Amino acid sequence: MKYSWYNKYLPTIKTARIHIPRLVKLLKKNDNITKIYLWGSYAANRKNASSTIKDLDVLLKTSLCPEDLLAVNNNILSKVDDINFLEEQGYNPQAVKLSNDLNNINKSFPICLDWWAMANNKLLHWGPILPTAKETDLISENAEKFAHTNTGKTKNEVKKQSEKCNWYKIYQSYLNDFFSDMPSGWYLSSEDNSEKILKNCIKRLPKEL
């Protein structure tokens, strides 16, 4: 396997910056993506090249209806080429194609990608999320405490790459267990202030990397 799991953990801002132009190029191939943004930890720490990030949050603006995206989950992606089946079952083939394209990019990209979509001013996330930012922060704090308990170190105390990988593996295992009963697919966030969200994004890619 070209990219084993530990190569996807803790890239630096500098490392991520190298790969973003290729990511943007891949995303621009899909006609249903109207704008591409970066946000989250990369956007917040982009001036510090040595800062590490857990993953790369990518926010895509799309002309698709949020309801069409919410209908798509991981199980339906295998039908991406069966247009007749999708239409007969009430799926939007373009929503399935977009989801499948993102899934394929994730399989080969050397950095973990966290997909977000803004459709009709609704914020969606690929994969289970908690409804509010406050709840999301709380589960993340609990995952950090779990990793601390199992390694004896906080996130900021681990220094060696092998220790960091192990710490984040335990951190991720807590999150995986928490969301284990929720299927993969698009989930709707209760965050509805699109102007506030976009204000914290990197908008002009790749110029502002």
C-alpha cells in the first residue's frame, strides 16, 4: 500500500502546502464544484510552516441541492455508473458522482482529507458529526483525554514521530468507536452562519497557501 495509515498522520503545514495545488486541480474536474476553500486547522495555522495538522479540512461550494447530497451514503457509491438505477431510485447522479470523486481522491491522497460542502447555504460534512461545534469540541476533548490516559502524554508532549502516530491512532480509535453506529455519508451541520464560516476560510487557492 503506497500510503500506510501512519503517513497520513501529523503532516506539517509545509508538507500540506506542497500537495494542495494537485488537490485543487483534481477538484476542478468536477463541474458541480463552484468554489474550493480550505479552513479548520490549516487555515488557522498556515503562517507557521512547522505546525502540524491532524487533517486537511476542504470546504466545497456546490450548485447541488443539500437534500440530494444527504441522500448519498457510502453504500450507493458502487452504483455511480448506473445512471438509470440511480434515477429510478430517486438519487441525483451528479450528487453521487461528486461524493464518489471525493472518496476516490481520499484513497490516494497522502494527507487525510476532511470533506465539507456548502449547498444552498447549508453546511454538510462527509462522515458522522455532532450537530453543533460545541458538541464536536467536547467529543474531541474526550478523545484527547483518552489518548492521554493510554499513552501518559498529552498531544503537546509527544515529540517523536512514532509516538505522535501512536497517540493519534488511539485518539482516532475513540472517535471511531463513538461514531461506529453511524453510516458513512453526508451529514447536516446545525451551523448556518455561512458568512462567518467563509470568513475563516482561505478563499483564493493556490495563491494564499
